[in-house]
Amino acid sequence: MMSITQTIDINGPLTGNIEVPGDKSITHRAIMLASLATGQTTIYKPLLGEDCKRTMAIFELLGVTITEEEDRIIVDSPGYQNFKTPHQVLYTGNSGTTTRLLAGLLSGVGLESVLSGDVSIGKRPMDRVLKPLLKMNAQISGVDGNYTPLIIKPSNIKGMQYTMEVASAQVKSAILFASIFSQESSSITEIDVSRNHTETMFEHFNIPISVNDKTITTKPLAVQHIQPRDFHVPGDISSAAFFIVAALITPGSDVTIHNVGINPTRSGIIDIVKQMGGHIELSDITEESEPTASIRVRYTPNLKSIQIHGELVPRAIDELPVIALLCTQASGTSVIKDAEELKVKETNRIDTTADMLNQLGFELQPTNDGLIIHPSEFKTSVTVDSQTDHRIGMMLAVASLLSSEPLSIEQFDAVNVSFPGFLPKFKLLENEGK
């Protein structure tokens, strides 16, 4: 695959109405749950980026039939009891969610399998899921006990009482997926609330689970209750974040993004924008298990600086690179801290965000657990690089709005991981604004 350099030449104002692709975290889980259930589930408006396609391809190897149509996929499964042993490596590509969640799910299903991803996945720590899974009697091993490939063998999963060591939805979900196959109940207690899609979606697919404050309890052999149920995927707030920031920083902009998921464990960016005094309004709020809203954002010239820390961080973790860009446009110095988790994403997003934006003339200081961001501006258009990280690529594209010059971004094709068609959407808003 050639690395694609893309020149971004978008000017404001941005106006109009758009939808963003389906939520990546939710699409992965919908495919997994629909595949465990026996029978047919239609998943509407899924995200068919590279990451979710990896999850689909793996379940197809296990014997599930998945048909892609225009804005939906139909999952037809023989049920988890009838999965076939795959006689090849299950390739997870660049997807941390696929790798970590399936480590739990496959440990429970009781198949022999090998999970392996690309170079970037090979560097991401897996001990955070291996340790709890081993406590549950999973037969799973990684290279040096921490890295892919992961080798999984059948075992009888045991229930456990577990307190999370990191606020990570991926670790929590891996444990939950394993625990539903156990003959005992399990309880997991979180330190900080992380996204709860696995819990809301277990309920949707009829898997019994109870949540009390920060403790989640599963029932013995909960997976036996699973039913196929159609599911509508909301738009991904992490993708909407790029347009939210773009509209806030570009004079004359007025953008409405429809059908965006506003699950309270994910909606940190909305709170951050409100604290900064940005013009943001929510309407058409739905009351589903995964609530959605239309989000209207307008240009706001006098944004206030902000301190982002504590429980706000896990609720905005994926959006922090583009939020850091937003903070350069505030009237004082902003600080992001307690965000160590950023170091183990597709890239070390603390360093990559600071490096790339500093090259363009902005002033950001990386710290051990976040960033100090000074009010600063786009000064020089040099060629920057996504470093193969989709969220960095899109954040840099939004940064280009602050320059009258075009901006060239290397390895821009990484955006396809979560947002195929990202640039055409921008172009649409630019043209509406003319």
C-alpha cells in the first residue's frame, strides 16, 4: 500500500447540515453480539471503516455470514455454539478494539485461535487484558506476556471479583465478554467511568447484566440468553468532534451534525466546549439505550482557556488531539492532564499532537500525562504526517482551516480507519458556505 500524501485546501466559512459515520466502538460490539446470537440481525448505519471490517472478516472465518448493503449489514449466524475453529491467523489490522475484545470473547467461546495485528498493534500493551483474563482461567498467552500475537486455547472461564487497574473500556469489555461464558457470576468495579457501550448493548441483545454505580455484575452463563435484535448505530461523536472544532474556529461558520451519539460516558467534548464558552446547542434528543442528538455549532471568537483532568478525560479521550488544537485558539493557557492513556493509542498522541502542531507554529508542551497549550497560531505551512494515526490526520486537516495556505499531510489515508469520506464532507460544508 502506497502512503498517500494529501493536500488540504479548505477555506471557511463552513455552513450546512451533515451526518457523520456510525460509531466505531458501537459497530464493533454490534457485529460481535449479532455474531454470538443464533439467527439474523440487521445493523443499520454501521461504520464500515477498516477497523470494523477486520472484526467482520474474523466472524466470517468463524462461520458467520455477513452481507453488506448500502447503509446496513445483515449478520446471519449459526450461534456461538456452532462457530468453526479457524485454521488461519485472525488478523486484526490496526484495531485495538478488535484485538482486545476478541481476546476476551474467544477465550470464553472455547476455540483454538491466534489473534495478530499490524506493526502498530504489535507495539500496544496487551498485558492489561491478559492479566485479568488469566485470573479467570483463560488459556491465553502473548509474546513476553504483553504483545501480539495472542494464542488462545479452550478453557472453562471462572467468575471473579475484579477492580480495574486502568480506566479502559477495552479491558472492561474483554472481561465482560469472557465472563458471560462462565458458570459463575463476576463483578467488575471501575476506578473511573469508561464508555459503557458493552453494558448497554448486552442489555439490547438480551444478555442479563446489572450495573450499580461503578460495579457491573454478570449472571452465570449469561450468554445463553442472547437474542438477535436489529440495531441502529448512532453517529460517532469522535468523528463529529472534528467538525465541532472546525466550526468553532472558522469565522462565519454554522454547522449542524445530525444523529450523533451522546452517551454520557462519551460526551466529554460537549462539556468542554460549553466550559470554553463555545456556541453549541443540542436538539432532537432521543431516549434510546444509546441516545442521539443534533448538534449545532457556530463560530466563537473569544473562547476561554480550560483545565481538562479527572473524570472528564476518559469521556473525551479520543477527541483530545483535536481539543488540543481548539485550545490554541483560547484566550489563555489550557492544560490537559491525567491523560496517560493517550500514550498507548495508535501513536503516542501526546507527543504526536504536540510535534505536528508545533511544526506548524502552534505552542504546545507535552507533559508526562498530557499537554500545556498556549494561545498560538498557524505560522508556517510545512508538510506534516499523520504517523498512520487516523485521529492525528483529521486533526491536522482541521488545523489547516487556520491557514490561508494549503497544507500537505503525509499518510493521510489513515483517516479511512474511522472516517471514510472525511474530506468530501468538509468540501460539502465549504461549498455551502460560499
